[in-house]
Amino acid sequence: MSFTAAVMFCAVPSVSGLSTCAAGASEVNKLSVNHIYKTYDFTGDGVADTFAVQARSMGSYYSYISVYINGAEVFVPGKNAVYFGSDDIQRIVLDGTPLLFLSIDGENGDNYAYVLKYEDGAMNSIAEPCKT
């Protein structure tokens, strides 16, 4: 599967997240919120980075998440993507390129899914965010 085809296929969230495209990836790592990882390369330079997805409070009920690489905040999902404790976060390596799949709940029962690639100091969406 080509990199572009794999990303297009993976950008569509499913019940099982990105597990459906694991066959096309050389590596898939399930990650958790509020855990610091120091063994994975996210920037594509071949060196392990310090990575975390942190839940941040927006009051008594709502929270949002921020993605950090090497201490810098590199991505915050849109304002409607709130964190209710349900998530699917995976690091996927396709054709040697590390990607981050991030699926989180949103307001009104919506789910937001992102396929992100680190470029120029930020995690950028390489596919339109999916809302299901």
C-alpha cells in the first residue's frame, strides 16, 4: 500500500480505530493520555523524542488535550474536540514516516479523528479531520 493510499484509508475512523491499516504499517504503537513516552521517534529524525498527550481542564466537566514533543506544545485539536476520557491514540510508521492517529470524543457525541505528521515544529494534519 502506498503512503498516500494508506493515509487516505487510515484517515477514515472506524470502530477499531486504525487497527485496520496495521498490515500496511511497519510499526503501530498504542499510546495513552497523561503518559510520557521517551522511546519513539515522532519527528522523523531517527532519534527518540519525549512525547505526551496531556488532558487539560476547562472547568469542572470539560477537558481538552494538548500534544507535546520534546517539551513544546505542537498540537491542540479544534475547540469542539473535548476530552471525556475516551480516546484512541496510536503512533504509526508508514513507509518510514512516523504519524500520529488521534481520535477523541467531542461535544454532542461527535468523534474527531486526526492523522498528524510532525513538520516545521508542529504536528500538522495530513488529512482532513474526520467527524463521525
